[in-house]
Amino acid sequence: MMVCIRKIAILLLALALNACDKPGLAPKNEPYRFVIPAHFPKPAFDTGNPASRAGVQLGRMLFYDTRLSADNQVSCASCHDPKLAFSDGVKLSDAGVSATALLRNSPALFNMAWANNGLFWDGGATNLESQAFAPLTAHDEMAQDLDQLVMELNAAPAYVSGFQQAFNEPVSAQNVAKALSQFQRSLISADSKYDRYRLNSHGESLTVDELKGQALVRQKCQSCRAGELFTDQSFHNNGINSDFSNTQHEGIIQGRYRITYEPADLGKFKTPSLRNLAFTAPYMHDGRFDTLDEVVRHYSNDIKGSTTLSSHLPKEGFGFSQLEKKQIIAFLHTLNDYSFTENPNHQKLANH
Ligand code: HEC
């Protein structure tokens, strides 16, 4: 009996050592097991890029790697910081290779597996796989030459084996984008106070103010902040501007119109989620509001009318009382997921 136990122990040790053979890399092509929160809808995964453990791990290495930029100084995380729910805390980032301020605020990245109605503030990218090429090559972001990138990654043995494991193919720009996408789809945020309350876990309850705030948000904001993702993934004009005649910078302030050329899309921008707002200030596509107080004041009293203003917003604003504003903000803070921003599986790998 003793021998038997010892044999099992040795076998387990051997397995453990074997698993450590290639630090940081999962066994070849083992599917990545997404843990879908019980109250979330089913995500629409892109079948052209099924996630594997090795692919997610590779994407994680790439996301934090400054070799992805022309001057080897900028990584995706320069503008998408895990501690800030993968946003960057600044109005308009100048963290790119050219050190020139961008024209839009860096959005947070979480629950991307459900973001299936276009990416970017104007929906200009169809999916994560195609989106990645924009920051990689944009002059004011990473300004990378893709052939150069493949050469640089090929010089790193961890990547040569990483790409083989994840895709059974050598390093390629296409697979860089695929791995980055797999990692980003693994960034699931569903462990806020609200979620625990919603799922009746840990005996969580909401305060009277938070519950009143929830009722107000449901009543006034639900049409666009729908469901458990707290976004309808769609595009709306929320009344922060009324004049969209400025065509500078390829019509950047014209919102979705610059993609569709439909006059009905003038000034429409993607609805960001109400989750994790404690980490994602400043707010709106141009980062114009520093605080949630300012945001709620906008919806309450400062809505600017125009022909494309969302029909869900009253031209004169909602006219919230001071107490209502306080309650709305109290509820919004129940949607902050601190275990997401601290999740060790999302951070930069220590040995890389
Ligand atoms: C210099 C800052 C910067 C860098 C570096 C950067 N991004 Fe971004 N990212 C932004 C900004 C700004 C936007 C919004 C642009 C827009 O909507 O026009 C954005 C948007 C996105 C979006 C769309 C999110 C959504 O909800 O629509 C994704 C996904 C994304 N970035 C991933 C990446 C990845 C992957 C990398 C690395 C390959 C990267 N970013 C590098 C600043 C940056």
C-alpha cells in the first residue's frame, strides 16, 4: 500500500514537472474554457478563431510586449491598463510612438466576447481580429511595420514555440491579431457588488440609495444600457454635441456617420458599458467629462438637441433632483468589479 501511494506521488510529481517543462505555455491546442457568468447571455464567438489556452496565453504575452511597436516602447497596455479595466485614465492619450495626442478616448476592454456589433467608438472595425491592425499600424499608436514585427517575434524562441502551440503555424501578423483577440475575449468582468447581489451570492445586498438608483437607471437608461452587459452595443447620439459640420480629421466628431455616410448616423457613438466606471474616467468618446457627477449632470440638464438626438433622451434633459443624482451614482458604483482589475490571469506575465 505504502509503495502504491509513493508511486502515485511520484507520478503526480512527474506530471507536475512535465507541466512546468515550458513555463507559461499551456499544452498544445487545448480549448480555452470560457467561464460564462450565469446571468450573462451566450456570447457569439467567432468560429474563425476558436480560443485555445495556448492562444490566450500567447495573446497575453503580445498584449504587454513593446516589441509590437516601431520604437519598441509602446504596448497595447500603454493605453489599456489592467488596473483601469484596460482603459488609460487620460482624456486623449499621447502614449503612442509619435507622442501626438489621439483624437479619441481609449475605451476599457472587458466582456469583449459579447462586443459583436462593431468596435471603436464609431463601429469602424468589424471584429477584434481586424481591429488589432489599426493600433498596430497607426502612425500615432504603434506605427509598426508588420514584416518587421514578424521578424522581431521570430527572433524570440518563446514566440516561435508559442505560435506553433497556439496555431500550429509559424509567427504571422494574422496570428498576432488572432492571439490578441483570444486574450481580449478572455477578459470577462462579472464580479461586482451588483453581480453578487443579482446572483444571491455572499449574502450581498444593496443599500436603499443603491436600489433607488437601480430603479432610476432601469427607468431612464435601460433602452441603451440594456441587460447584464449594461450596453446595447449600439450607436446613439447622446446629446453632448449638436453641430456635426466639422469634417476635420476625416470627420472624427461625426461619429458613426463617417463609416456609414447615413445622415441619420451623425453624432452617434458606441454605447460604453456602465460597468467598471470607477476605473474608466474620463468619460465619453473625447474624454470630456472627468467625473460621474459631470456625466449625470449632462443627462439631467445639459442635453444638446439635434435631428439625430436619441429618441430615448428628452431634449430638456431628465431633470434629476440632487438626491436622484446621488442615488444613480451610488448604483453605478455597485457595478465596479475589483476582482477584475486585480485578476492575476490578466496581468503581464512575470517571466516575460
Ligand atoms: C496609443 C494608445 C493606444 C494603443 C497603444 C492601443 N490602443 Fe486600443 N484604443 C485606443 C483608442 C484611443 C481607442 C478608441 C479609438 C476609436 O474608437 O476611434 C482604442 C480602441 C480599441 C479597441 C476597441 C474597443 C471597443 O470597445 O470598441 C480595442 C479592442 C483595442 N483598442 C485594442 C487594442 C490592442 C489589442 C492594442 C495593441 C495591439 C491597442 N488597442 C493599442 C488607444 C490605444
